[in-house]
Amino acid sequence: MAKKISSLEDLGGFVFSTNKDFEFNQNDETEETLNPNQQHLEAHLDKKNRGGKVATVIKGFVGSADDLKTLGKDLKTLCGVGGSAKDGEIIIQGNFRDKIMDYLKNKGYKVKRVGG
């Protein structure tokens, strides 16, 4: 018996069209990375959905995904821990907020401590 398709997501992200005049235009819009002195970042401490463990979250980065990942890698190397960088956020495992804020300020970023 065939699997029932209940939504477009069940198709795996593909949408089929019967319009023979349809032209697929893929816009490769890459967001331009602002200079560090124009960035306004927020440094958070977060324990939610992490099994009680603390993570430092840097929010508010405006720029390309590659630049975000590069900054995330620099911060992970600085702290010697793991983490991730996606969706404009950098997550660093552990409480390294002060160390990260000092590093970012020395790089020219404007960083604001948020919460606790």
C-alpha cells in the first residue's frame, strides 16, 4: 500500500508544477557581513533544554553563514570547548561569557551582557 501524502513536507521539500511556462529562479541572496564596529551582539547564559548544563549564547550576528561559522570557530578555540554556530547564534558549551565578551570587544564588536 502506498504511503499517504498529507502535506508538502512529505514530498521532501519538492513542489511539482504542471505549468509548462514555469521558470525556476533561485535567488542566491547572501547577506553581507557588517563590520565589527557596526555589530550589536548580546551575550546570554542558557540552561534550557541542555540537561542542566550551562551554555554561552551569542545572539545578534548579522552576516553570512561562513563568517558566523568562522567567528564561532574562533570562540570555541579561545575557550577550548565545543559548540555550534547557526541561525545568527553562536552557542559555546560552558560559562565563558566574560572571556568571550572581552575577546569580542577587543575585536571591535559591541557586546551587551543579557541576563544574570
